[in-house]
Amino acid sequence: MATLRQFEYLVTVVDTGSFTRAAELLHVSQPTLSNQVRALERIAGGPLLERLPRSVRLTPMGRAMLPHARAALADAQRARGAARRAGGLDGGEILLATVYSITLGVLPPVLRAWHGSHPGVRIRLLEFPHARDLRDAMAAGRADLAVGPVPHDWEGPVRELGTEEFVVVLPAAEPAPADDRGRVRLADLADRAWVQYAPGNGLAEVLDTACAAAGFQPRIAVRTEQTAAAPLLAAAGLGPALVPANLLPPGFTDRRLCPDPPVRRILCAYTRPAPDPLTAAFLDTLTAHAHV
């Protein structure tokens, strides 16, 4: 039977891409690490890693095993935390998974409220570019709670947090065909080059879908890996950006317009079927303080 230590060795080799670097992080010799990975491969019935000249790559068997190895390690960590909380040894830790934009726009007031009432409980954030990655991480057991767009076919509890509104950001001095209520048809901006998000970022799909509904494909002025950079690049004059309204910091002075028709998405929190009491308490705080 595979051990947690062997799973840890496999995951570390994959995450570092190197037996040498993994051995350094795990404080073991490289022969010890290699022997334990080979032992895990014997248990699995075939090779899990392909040894390349300068890196390693998962085999199909390795790709199948990896999410289970991660889940086993996460479950062990949660079990240890639960035992320590029950024994009064520490305040524990919540593994919170989300997508990039929600870390910036929705979570700060939640985390402030939680820290005020539970200062001894640590929060570890796992951030992902796309809602699909978020759901996969939850399904693999990597987190206690996820916050993001509503997942498809989720079997555990799902609690709706609200509807996220998107706005179009332009430099304050730039003319735009908006009405007297600050609304703009995206079709009227079809001739502009847009600030777009990196491929794989879920917000890139939001912009593409909204523009397609308006009858055009947006030309791209610049793509950004950093979600928070989009409104700043738009304000600098590179082109309009479609951003969650809650992403804009207080005092943001550049022009924001409401798309007509509105662009929205429902946000929620979801857990596995039986969340522990600490996760359930955080879910209540999230519902009360989320800024959607």
C-alpha cells in the first residue's frame, strides 16, 4: 500500500520538475527519493514519471494518480488540523480556493471580519485563473471551501453569494458613446482595441462572450496576466477593459460605464458534502460580509 510519504515525494517531484530540487526541499538524499518513487511505481503497476534529460514528465498513469495523491495529502493535513483543534493545540487552518479576481474584489472584507472574530485561525489561499481549475481543485480535495462562479454538477453544498456586475473602464477624458445614465452598448466600442486578460483566465471568456453577443470579436491592444492591471491599463489609454465592478479600488477616478445590456455572473461558495465546523463558520462569515 502506498504511503503518504511516497505521495509527498511524487507531488514534490512533479511540482519542482526535478528529482534534485525535490530532494533538497524534502531534506532527503536523491537516491532515497528515487527509490521511494520507484517503490510507488511498483505499487501502481507501471511508470508514473518519465525521466527526461533536464526535467521529468508525468506518464498517463502518473497523471491519473497525481490528483489522488494531492487529495490524500490534503486530507491528512486537515485531519491533523482537526485533531489539534480538538485538543486545543492551535487555532487550525482553512484552505480557501478562489479565482484571481475574487481575491481582489470580494474577499478582503470577509477576511477582515474573520480575522477579527477568529484571530487564531489561519487562512491559506489557493488562487486559480479559471473557474474550471477551481472546481477541479475542490474535487481533488485540495481545499476546504471554494468561492467563484457556480460550478456545474457539484454534489456538495452550494451557497449563492450574489450577482457580480461588470463595468467598462476608460480614461476619464476619453469620449465614449454613453447615455446620460452612464450606460454604453459594447457594439459602439467594436472599433476599439481592448485590454484583454491572458488566455486561460476566466475573465477573458467573459469579455469574448459579451462581445460575441454584441456582434463582434474584440481586437486586442494588450493582454495582461495580472487581473488587477486591466483597469489601470485601460485608464492609461490602451483601450477599454471589462472588469468586475468590485475589483475597482475606492477612489478610482477614471471613467466607468455600465454595459447595456448588463454583463453579470452569479458568485457562490461551495464545499464538499460534510464541511467541518470551522469551514461552516467561515461560510457564514463569507455570506454575511462578501462584497459582491
